Amino acid sequence: MNKIAPSASTIQDGRHRLPIRVYYEDTDSGGVVYYANYLRFAERARTEMLREIGSEHRVMKEELGIGFVVRQCNADYQKPAFLDDQLVVETEILAVRGASIQMRQTVTKDNEALVVMDVKLACMSFDGSAARIPKPVRMAMTELSISKSEDK
């Protein structure tokens, strides 16, 4: 049986948080997390965030013929992570538009920022054209953004 284990992700204070353990496969020969793997960690966090708000990638693809693609990503690498570190990827929604979402994803260790990524996602149909974000997804993302603003 192919059963997917539940995620340990949470949404609190308008932010999504996903714990990530650094495995051997994530590191270079010196035990330091390879820079490109932070992008993988961020992708996992976005996927789990969508799942948490009830909008799985698979369902959007199969039922609506759309998906999210990274349009832009700027990563600021501040400190390294190492083998066996317990990290958290925190995702906060900055802006939600008709066909795009702007977010900041921060990889932390013990509440200290290691990598900060500003990411813009575009909603696309599988024929390659831009598509509007489905209303339920847009509303859930906007609610996260509003919740974050209210907590400050």
C-alpha cells in the first residue's frame, strides 16, 4: 500500500512552517548543505502549504488543468546548514494577484535565518499560457497574508 505520511507542517500567525531534517544526500563532501537543495526545501514547503489550505498540486492539475511555476527567485544565503541539522522552512505570503503570488521563504535553524528567498509564482495552464489563480486558492492565500499583517 502506498500511503503518504501526514506532514508535520503547521500554519500559525499567518505563516506556514515545515520542519526539514538535513540528510546525507542534501550535503556536499564536507557535510554542508549544497546551495541548490534550499530550493528543494522551499518547493516542499510550498507544496505542503498548498496541501494545508486544501489545494493540492495533483488536484489542480487533474481538475483544473493548471499549476504553479516559479517565475522568479532571489536567494540570500546567510549561513550554512549541516548534516543532521533540524531546519524550518517558513513561508509568508506577501502579495496575491490574479495570476501570481509573491512570497518570502526563510530557512531557519534555532530561529536564526540561514537562507531568505523571495519567490514569485505564476499560475499557468498546461498549454503554457498564464491562468488566473482559482478563487478558493486565491482567497486562502490572501487570508494567510491578512493574518500575517494582523499579527504585527
